[in-house]
Amino acid sequence: MKIQIISLFPEMFAPVLETSMLWKAKDKGVVEYEYINLRTYGLGPRKTVDDTPYGGGDGMLLKPEPLFAAVEHAKIQDPEAFVYLMTPRGERLMQKRARELAQEGKGMIIICGRYEGYDERITTLVDRQVSIGDYVLTGGELPAMVLIDAVVRLIPGVLGGEKSAEIESFSHGDNLEFPQYTRPEDFRGMKVPEVLLSGNHAEIEKWRQAQSGSQKE
Ligand code: SAM
């Protein structure tokens, strides 16, 4: 899966995408990351990418010309890819959608907004608008990393133990994973529940099911 990220701050991505599971996915050849600096497509000698909004208002908007040029460049590299726009107005990202995108396996072109947002005309090139939650961040970079992490770890072959993705939180409706423990059995007087030490798999399964979905407020 080719993942192309359009951003004014492409340097933000490597520390996250080139670490741990996301790096392993790349190392295995399952994904390929490409960072497209929107500034490259800026206008004039100053490489301008933003302008004031028509109708007035605070802040600046990303101009359409650089955004269109960047997306068109990315499309040439991967014509089948879907274009995603990170925006608080988008569909809220859920585990179910992340799983679908991972299984679909289509390339992703991800646009990260900045400032007060973007010229609305960019949405004509966008297949999906994605929000990572009902709050506003400074830019689309962190949301894009959240989207990429949620999807890439679910691409078959990335996690290794596929079973862990099947039982983790939100894999079945909004169920949450049961509490887990590792050694030592007694840590500062806090003991591992007896049932987990019993070796009785049926009882352990029953306990886990009872505990699932009971942690969230
Ligand atoms: N003025 C916009 C609004 O009220 O919806 C917020 C703009 S925000 C400061 C700048 C950019 O950050 C957005 O264009 C978007 O790309 C990104 N962003 C901020 N919060 C986000 C969220 N919850 N989900 C996805 N993207 C977000």
C-alpha cells in the first residue's frame, strides 16, 4: 500500500512512521510512505500556499492551486489511490473503518490541513473526509498519523499475531478488551486475579468475557 502524505510539515512524520510497527510494515514492503511538501507547489517566488478567506474572518486558508497540484502529482504516482482529507468535519474514524481500509489495501493520498483550513474546492478531489474526534488540533499531521497507524497495523501480515487484532478493543462492536496481567503475580500487594492462574481455560474465557466492555466510563 502506497501512502502519500501532503503536508506543510512533512518532517513531523518520520519519527512516528519510521518507528516500531509502522517502520516494520515498511521494512517488510507492505507499505511505502511518501512525504509531499505542499510548499513545493506554492505560488510565486515566496512559494505562497495560503491566503485570506473571501467574506472576511480570522486566519488563513490553504489555497487551491498548490493543493490541486500536489494531489494531481500523487495521483499520477498511484492513480487508484483514494484521497483523504483530514478535517474535524469528516466522518469520525472508527476501528471498523480502519479495518475496511486495511483490507481494501488501496493506496492513500492524505491531505493535512493547516491554519484555519483549506479552500473548499479541494473537496472535489477528495474521496473521504476523516475526523479523528470532536476537538480541533493545529494541523492535519497528527490526525493523519492516527489514521495511518490505525490502518497499517491491521494490514494482514503487519501485526504478526493476527489473533491480537481480533480480540482487541472495538473489534466486535464497541466491546473493550479485558484487563491483562503479566509477571510478577504479586506486585506491591496487587495480586493477579486467581482465575488467570488457574489454568482452567473455560473459566478464564468466561472471566474475560465478563470483563470485556466493563472498563469505560
Ligand atoms: N477552522 C477549522 C474548523 O473549525 O473546523 C479547524 C482548522 S484546524 C486549526 C487546521 C487543520 O487541522 C484542519 O484543516 C484539519 O486538517 C486538521 N484537524 C484539526 N482537528 C482535526 C480533527 N479532529 N480531525 C481531523 N483533522 C483535524
